[in-house]
Amino acid sequence: MQKISFELEVYSFHIDFIGHVNNTVYIQWMEIGRTKLLKAVGMPTQKIFQQGFAPVLVQTNITYKLPLYLGERVRVEVWVSELKNATAILEFRFYNEQGILAAEGWQKGLFVDTQTTRPRRLRPEERSLFAPYVHSTVDAQLANSLVSMP
């Protein structure tokens, strides 16, 4: 299984009145991770939008374990834990400079038709693009079987 992994720096505009990274910043970092994942699988948002569909969020969950502070580097990891016909659940982990887990979360996304805003199922060839990033035994087996389809 592959993960998207990248680093970010904590800037002053990320800090809240208590002196650590504000909770809303993690959602922005998740957006960066989703964008990087879609690009990595060959489905960058601008390309799929031109094709008439787009990813939208339906749920976000974050558990904060320890604070991050100004000037720190944060390592973010993202992968797919569930891939269905029109939805996916992405998992996120945020690590401080010492490699200690600072926060973890997940987001459920839905692909929609941009004209109707109704759910849009991924075609088998689109689903197969996600296979390297799926980390769930059932979904990984399904994704891998799609890759081997004639």
C-alpha cells in the first residue's frame, strides 16, 4: 500500500489564541492531502471537473492528540481506507518533527455530477487508479481485481 506523504511548516497564521495550530488548519491540510492524492492517481480536480464531475465532502472527523506549534514541520500522510462506487474514505495522520502522532482523522467524500449534483459512480478504470492507495483488505482486493480486468 502506498501513502501520500508530505511536509508542511506551521506559520503564524496557523496559530490560535492559545499558541498552537488552530483546529481549522487541519481541515485545510486535509484538503491539500486530498488534492495531492487525486493528482497522484491521475485524477487532478481541474481535470475531473472538466469531465463533468467533482469530489465533495460529506463528513470530517479529527482526533487531536498533542499540539503543534509555530515553526514546527508537520508530516502528513493520507491514504484510502474505503473505496466504493461513488464514495471514498480517506485517512489522515499528522506527525510532529519527532515523528509523534499529533492528530489523526478521516474524511468521507462523494463524487458528484457537476450538472445535476447527484452522486456519480466511478467507472472501473477510474476506481482502479486508486488501487495503490487503498489500505483495507476487502477494498484492496476489489481494487486489485479491477486492475486485472481485461
